[in-house]
Amino acid sequence: MNVLPIIEGLTDSNAPSDWALWLMRCPLGIIHREQTTIRRILQQRGFAAGVAYLDALLAYSNATRLPDGTFPATVVMPVHMAAGAMREAARAAEGAE
């Protein structure tokens, strides 16, 4: 698969905890631009919690902000919840190996 060098950080590892860390550190601009590739990689690896986190991030970053410039809790909380679920899924997957 021909991917950008930054995406190789996601493809170079077989450890779900590395995928989770990569997703949490990846710039949102890359997440937006490469969302199709990222989604495909996560789906191929069976990392559904990573796909859910990706979806939450995309919803958050595309949300209309409130008059004071903040984001509504309805898009902020799902990101935090999906991040926690993703970390837990990564720990569980690695514990099962």
C-alpha cells in the first residue's frame, strides 16, 4: 500500500496500543485529508474502536462552534468517550495475545 510517510506510523505496527497512540497524536489536518485511508487501515485490522474514535474526531472538528467559540459538549464528550473506549480495546486486544 502506497501511503504518506506519516500514515506509515499507523501501518508499521501490529500493536493496537500503537494504533491508538498514533490516532490520538495525529494532526487533525492529516485525519481529515487521509480519513479514507486511515479508516480502511483500521477496518482491515479489525480495530472498530479506532474507527469510532476517528468518527468522533471528524464530527468534533466539523461541528459548528458556539457563540463564544467553544465546541458543544455534544461533540466534545463523544471524543473523550471514544478515546477511552479505544484505549481499553487496545489493552484488551493486547492482553488476549
